[in-house]
Amino acid sequence: MVQPPADFPDRRDGRVYLMPEKLELAVEVALATGRPLLLRGEPGAGKSSLAAYVARERGWRYFEHVVTSQTQARDLLWTFDGVRRLADAQAGGNLPRTDTYIQPGVLWWALAPDSAASHWRAGTLAEPESMPFSDVNTDRSADYTIVLIDEIDKADPDLPNGLLVPLSAGSFTVTETGEVVRKRTDGQGAGPRHLVIITTNEDRELPEAFLRRCVVVWLDPPGKDQLIKIALAHLAAYEGPPSKSDQALAESLAEEITAARQEALKRRIRPASTAEYLDALRACRSLRIAVGSEEWQLLRQFVFLKPQQRKAKLAKEQVKSWDVGDEVLTAGGIVGHIIDIDGDRVTLETSVGASFVVMKQYIIRKLEEPEPDEPDEDEGYEDEETGEYDDEPELAEGDDEIDDTEDDGDEEEDHPADHGGATQGSDEAHGPDANPAA
């Protein structure tokens, strides 16, 4: 991992992280059980920063993979360079072995670090110093690894399903070569230790089978006091000891972001995160902007109350309220029934019985019960010749008709040919010698 410059805003170097007690326990539980740690919560709650911090504090190696909509489960295990192999084949001569085109993914480095290093050297012919994340892993033991799989909800549901066996059994098979990669042991069950930390922003519901194999914890956004501690810790780590004016600024901004979050909820836009709080802190310190000034009012709009997409603007114009029992649709496309409302946090239950918490502003709309269809006067009941509407439905072929001629002697006799149907059906019903009008 390349160290970011001093003015780089998002430093994922693990130097600063204020970890709540419940999160410390969750890490220990994940290590004790050998399960991945799944971090859930709103964007900006500090989910992605935890892995680098734990790796730095424990002296473990660190690898990360940021998931996109195109990511597949295999990308986290290995990749095959088919383009380079095709180029080598077109160049003529003897092709290298197939395994030289295979590069290990982040989970391979965690499960079998020796095997991963061997494949990496064979495929790149590079020195060990240029291995992935070598700048932070050089002095760390290969037997202890932290892996971050960031924003797993961005990918297709097939991705978490494809990781069930590698994460729970510690093995997988490389399709191109048939090689089975297993977690290395010393013969007594011991071997390299690793912790896989996975994050989700709740954009997509994760499969139940995947959730059962994870230690799951929800991260709430830091409150006012926690934000002040985070700001002072960042200043101390990157800028030097904070002054009294820095302390006062951090406190003022914590008050401002708390008020801005409430305003954002009313306006149906995303509340400001911890990262945006730190952005405001840096801007005020660097530009000498005083909280409450005219410049601050603009900065507040730039950082704390950012314009959202058009659908958020439309949502702001509507007054929405949700009740327990309502079936609703979330911004991530999840449908569920509300089973509890606690302030701005709503607990939903899906059709498969899974429950999860979502902030109220991420509920798009209530799903109404479909109304029964009313008969359409233009469908089926209109006489094609007269255009008049008949409130009695047409009888299906073969149904008995009601004969009104017995009560009205002026009505014409009813002949089979008048109905446009075959006379054979009438013969079968009344007999060959019967009078159809009888």
C-alpha cells in the first residue's frame, strides 16, 4: 500500500481509528470462530478503515480488494491472464506453463501465502519487494494476514455465494490448472491465521447462507463526543499536537454536523459522514474560516448538505411517514415489512424472515396493496354491431343459454344458425329429430 501524501484526504494507513468496545469484541469473536467479520452500516461510519488499523496494531500483513459491479468471486481467489497467453500463442514458439498466467487473489494470499508467493513470482518474474502491498507488508509475518473485501454489496449476489466454500473450508480449486489450494497446516491443525473483514453499505441484500457464515456487527455513525475525539486524534497523528483553538474548532464543527444531519434527514438527503466532518476541519484550519461566518455558510453547503440526485429532490417535496406493518421498498431495492421504528432507524423483515436495520431516509416508498380489477366496459361486454353495453358476460361455448321466449310470445324463435355456432352441437344436445325451438 503506497503511503498517501500529507494532503491526501483518505489515508487508509491504519494510523488512526477509535474502536468502540463492541467492535473490539467482534474482532476477537471473528478470530476465535474463524469466521469473516461483516461490517454493516451507513457510508462513512468507519467500516473500511478498520482492517488497516487492526493489521497495523497486530503487525499482520494487509491486503484489500474493492468490489465493483463487475467483480466475480474468482477475482478474490485468482485471476487468469488470458490476453497475455493469447499474445504468447500468436507469437509462436513454446508456450510457458499454464500456471504462469495465474495470479493469486487476496484470499489466496491469506490461505496459502507460500503458494501465492510462488505463483506470483512465476507469473511476474519480479522481485519479492514488488509484491502486492509490499510497502506495508515487508516487515510483517506472512503467517498472519488481514484481508479487506470492501463494499461487497456492489457486486452480483453470485459473488458472496461463490465465497461460501473458500471462506468456510479454507480451500478452492483453480479451474485452469485443477490445482487445489488449501490453507497450510503444520499437521496438527495449526497454520497461518487470517481475518477477513467485509463491508457493505446495504445497497443490496446479502444471501442468508452468506450471513450465517459471518460475524455481523452494525456500525452507527459517531456521535458528537466521538467526532471530537476522532478529529483530535487525526490532528495529533498528521499535524502535530492540537492547540486549544483546534479543540474549540473540533467542538464547533461537531455541533454543526449534528444539526446538519438532522436537517439532511428532514430534506431526505444523505447525512454528512465522519470523512466530511474531517474535510470541514481541514478547510477551516487551512483557510481560516470561522464557524458562523458568511464563508462558513457556503462551506456548510459544500460539505455537510450536498445536493443529491433528482429523485431525492422529488422525495424532499413529499411528506412520508411509515408505520409498523407497512411493506416498503428501500433505496437498495429490498422489499420488507416494518417490524420496529426507533427514531430514524427502521427494522425491516424480508419475506425469508431476515431482519435488518435501515435509516428512514433510505426508504423510498410504501408498497400499496393492489386493488381488485373492475370490469371494463370496453372489454368483452360491448355488442360489436350496436355498440351498446351489456352487463351480462358472454357464455362460454357449450354453456346452457337461458331461453326468454317462453315469457314473450312476440320474440322470434331461437335457431342454432342465429348463434353462429355449428348445428352439430345442437343435434347432440336435443337429438337428430328434435325441434331446436322446443
